[in-house]
Amino acid sequence: MTLQQIYFGYFATMMTIISLLVVSRKNPVHSVLWMLVLFVHMAGLYLFLNAEFLAAVQIIVYAGAIMVLFLFVIMLLNLRKEEKEFRLQKQWPVSAVTAVLFLVVLVSILGKITVLPELGEYSIDMINAQGSLMTIGNVLYTKYLLPFEIASVLLLVAIVGAVVLAKKRIE
Amino acid sequence: MDLPITITLMDIRAIVPELTLICVGLIIMLLDLVVKKKDLVALAGIAGTVLALFGTYKLYGVTDTQFVFSNMFVLDGYANFFKVIFYINLILTICISIKYMEIEKSSFGEYYALLLFATSGMMIMASAADLIVLYLGLELMALSTYILTGLMRKQPRSNEAAIKYFFLGAFSSAFLLYGISLTYGMTGTTNIKEIAFAISTLGIADNPIMYLGLIFMIVAFSFKVALAPFHMWAPDVYEGAPTSITAFMSVGPKAAGFAVMGRILMGAFGDMQAQWVTVLIPLAVLTMATGSIIALSQTNIKRMLAYSSIAHAGYILLGIIAGTPEGLTASVNYLMIYTFMNIGAFAIVIMLRSKGFQGENLDDYKGLAKSHPVAAALMLIFMFSLAGIPPTAGFIGKFYVFMELIGSGYTPLAIIAIIFSAISAFFYLRIVVYMYMKDAEQEIVLTQSPTMNIALAVTSVMVLVLGIFPSFLLYFVRYSIMGY
């Protein structure tokens, strides 16, 4: 086994285990804290893919900002009641069977992966030479300007929606 | 490395209709602060839509197919025709919602702004030439409709519908992204044209990973257009949402879903037609069966129309299965007709809602012909059209789809579709029987408003006119899709 395989194997296995921990913990705060660990591992995988900028964003945005929001929301909930109940819904055996079947499909195509010649203009060498931050910066406001602007409208809609659904009613 | 910014005036021109809708949406939100009468806000929304329609009209046919924003966005007859469907859907929805939202005590300016944003999302989907743009347009549409679904905050069923729609929608987005990433991994691009090119040059049409990516995308789109077995959300969401939004969702997102389905399947995965047809045929049969059979046992008209819209999605899919430009023409033609008849039917449902009276049970339609002959006659037209009975437009829509299907050699499938169509006639005609042959159990007060009457007049006239003179619309569709 090469060092790369060990690195990837560690992160992939850990992410699977941690994901199971996130959904199976009785205490929601524990779930959220495991999710924090999950996000850090995800950042590790991004590093493995030479995407150091994405790894940094993953830590800052997800592990930093979004996790705090999660904890805030959980503080507002009544935890006592949650803790007593079984965390999985009663249809979990069906879900489990579906998930296993899905795994079988994915594993069965694993052998069919053909390594194609390096595709696309953003090759690993090019990104290594330039750095992923610069590559993203170069295309974000030029080639990907339109998606970028659409995303801004999307965020606006999200804000409007949050306000509309949560504001105090004026009768 | 220095990259010049290469956005020209031509690029901006191409997205003027979308920009108009988004800007008017923003103006409406500001207007909402100063204008007390929400009717004016709604009228501003209609005015904005007409403005955007004018923009599309100016762009229509003036230019050939053109790609702008570094091949992210495409302007062609196909996209423009779908945009016209979205405009009609938006204007009719605003017309039928003004009075209704007041009765529901949920008349906010944001309601109209979100309708406009949702429509701009659909337009972006129809014009997407890149999977990233497609995904963002889809999310813009979906996020706005989730919020609109839950707008009646005090009604638990509205909240439930919004939550259900949101969770399942997020789940389907995950499938879409998984499909996109598998496709990107195999072809090295997210551009629809380049994917088609990569599939043919690399010879990976038989690759199971491409197949899996394709199936994941079909799953996501099936969710959006409510094809069985991905339709589970539809009855609950259609029932819980404000009725005007139900009308909006049963047409807009469905049309947008079919727009991208047509573009992705025929544009990007054209070489894999054999593969996607084998996936779509069982989906279509299952969808028509689910929609037609489960609708028989419904007692709530919104749920019944939800199953009816599921069945119609199955018929529309048949045109795509035919896999020819003519088949696509028939599907798009059907979508346009479906827009009028479905919104018309929902308009009548909305009219039955008055203060303190839901008017959603089938029993409420008993004896409607005696107390309100005009409304009953209009409902009769829409029900006949949905059932596909001549001389209404619904017949023409189904007729062309089945013709193209038989023309492409799928005769057994066409026969199955006709059988299910006959089954579905039962529950449409049951309403007609209730209205004309039963006695009223209670006094029904219809809620009327000028805009509602306009919407009803337009939809019923269009259903009849397109039923009697179908060639005009068909010519228009054919002309639009020609360049595609």
C-alpha cells in the first residue's frame, strides 16, 4: 500500500464510521460534535485532492459557522424529550436494506472504472503550478460569472424565506 | 496568468428577461413596505412579467441559437418556448391568487416576489447549457416553491407540506449532484454540448458509470416532475400548499423539469438513448398507473388533481420516450395545453374557497350546476379537457403524443397509455356527475374577483380554441424546436 492509499483509506473509513455515529447518538449535542469531526475529515479528503482552498473553506464555513448555528438551534429545543426517544424511525429496516442494495450497485461498478486520459482544462499539474486559490479566483468572476450571480439570487431568496416564515405576524 | 473579463453587451442582452423578473421581484419587496393594498403589488408583478415576456419576444427568432456567458447559457427557440409557458403560468397564478391569499390571511408582498424568483429559476433551467447553471436554476426554483408552500404559517398542514417538500427536494438535489459529479468524472466537463461530444469521442456510452450518472439525474428530474415512484411528496404537498401555489407548482416546476429532461437526455446523452429509454418506459407506465388508479379513491379535490397531474406527467414523458424531435414537439405542445387546463381547474377550486369554508371536498361540488351554472360549465370544460375528450385541447395534446409514440414504434406503450387515460376519465367525469346530477348539500358561495374572471376566461377560451384549431400552437412549437 502506498502512502496515498493509507491516507485516503483512513479518511474514507473514518467518515463512514463518524456518519453512523452522527445519526445514531441519542444526545443531539453529541451528534453535532461528531458532525464537527466529520467536517474536519472531509477537509482532509479535499487536501488529498489538492484542493487546499476548499479544505480551508470547509473548516471555516462548515466547522466554524454552520456548526455554531446547529448548536444554537439545539439549545432552543427541548433536549430532555429527544433523549428518551429512539433516534431511528420505525421504517429503518427498509432504509437499511435500500442502503445495502445501493452499496452493492456502487461496488459492482467499482471494477468498471476505466482511467481515462486526463480530461478537462484544469489538470492537476496546472493547478499545482498555479495554486487552487488562484485557479478558482481566475474563473469565478469570468467563466463562472453567471452561476456566481445566480447563487447570489438564491441566497437572497433563502434570506427572504427565513424572514417570511419566521417573522412575527402583524394582524 | 491574466484572464480578461469577456462579458459583452450581447451576453447581458440574452438574460434580460431573467434580469427583469429578478429586478421586479426586488422592487415588489420594497413596494410592499409602502403600499398597503396588496392588489397593486400583484399588478406590479403582472406588469413585470409582461415586460419580461416582451423581452423574450424581442429575442425570439431574432438570433439563431446562441451561447453566452462562456457557454453557460443558451438562447434558442426551445428555451424561449418554455419561457412563454412559465410567463403564462406566472400571470395566471397571480391572477387567481390575489383574492385567495386575502381569504387565507397570507397576502404578503413577498408572496409575489417569490413567485417571480421561482419563475426566473425555471427560466434559467430552461436556458441552462451547463450543469452547474442548471443546478443553480433548479435550486432557485425549488427554494422559492418550498417557501411558498409553507406560507400559510398558521395551518399545520401547510407547514407539514413545506417540510416534506423541502426534505425530499434536498434529497433529490443530492441525487442530481451525484449524477453530475459522476458525469463530470467521466467526461471532464459540465457543459451539455461538450458532454455529448465527450461521450461520442471517448466511446463511453456503454460505461456503467455513465449509466449510473444518467440514472441519478433521471431520478432527480423525476422527483421534480413527480413521476412514480418518486411522486410520494406530491399529494401531501399539493394538498397542504395554498391552492394557488398548488396550481403554480403543478405546472411550473413540472414544465421546467421536462425542459431540462429534454435538453439533457437528447442534448447531452443523445448517444445513450437506448439506455435512457429503457429506464423511462417503466417509469412512464408506473406513473400513469399510479396517477390514474389512486386518483379514483380520493375525496379531496386537491389530492385528486395531484394524482391527475402525476398521470399527466406520465403522458408528457411519452413524447420524450419517442425520442424524436416530433415526439419532443408533442410533449411541449401537451405541456402548453396542460398549463391552461390545469390552472383553469384550480381556479374553480379556489373560487369555492370562501371565508370559513374550505370547499375542497368532492361533495362540495354536488349541485353546483344549479346554483352556479357558469362556474359548473367551466369546470366541465376543464374536466373534459383533463380527461382528453374532444373537442377540448386535452384531447389534442394526448392525441399528438400517442401518434408520435406509435410513429416511433412503441405501439404497446401507446395502448397502455390509452387504457389508463380511459380509467382516468372516471374520476374527472365523477365531478361532472356531481355538479349536474346530484342535489346540493349546502349553499356554496363563490369568491369572485375581476382578475380571477380574466384568468378563467383566458384558460377556458384557450382550452376550447386549441381544441378546435390545434395546428396554430403545433406550428408554433415546431418552429421553436426546429433549431434544437
